[in-house]
Amino acid sequence: MTASGFRKMALSLPETTESIHMHHPDFRIAGKVFATLGYPDKSRGLIKLTLKQQAVFVKAQPEAFVCLKGAWGR
């Protein structure tokens, strides 16, 4: 997926706004970040999932989804 495709998908959700967090574009609903672009590197996008959701996504698509270490991975 391209950065523009990621952005388009994120912004297609109702009431989503784009902002900046830690020098990266982020996407928020009701002021809460649910996704960001360019983290952990410029080739990645990050989406906020529960631990259970992470496990399902990583198992189903390990070439596309990875869990991050630290706070973003929890």
C-alpha cells in the first residue's frame, strides 16, 4: 500500500482528521490517534490494534503486519 492509499483509507472513516504527532502524519477520531504514517520508518504505516487483533493480523498477513517493540506494540 502506498502512503497516499493509507491516507485515503484513514480519512475515509467518519470524523477522521489528519494532524502531526512526533513529526509524523497521524489520523485521529475524537482527538485520539488511531494510525500514523512514516513510523517506525518511512516505508511503514502504523494502526492501533488490541493485542488480540495484532495477533490475528500478524498471523493472517505476516508479510504486511508486524508488532512493534515498546509502547507502540502494546
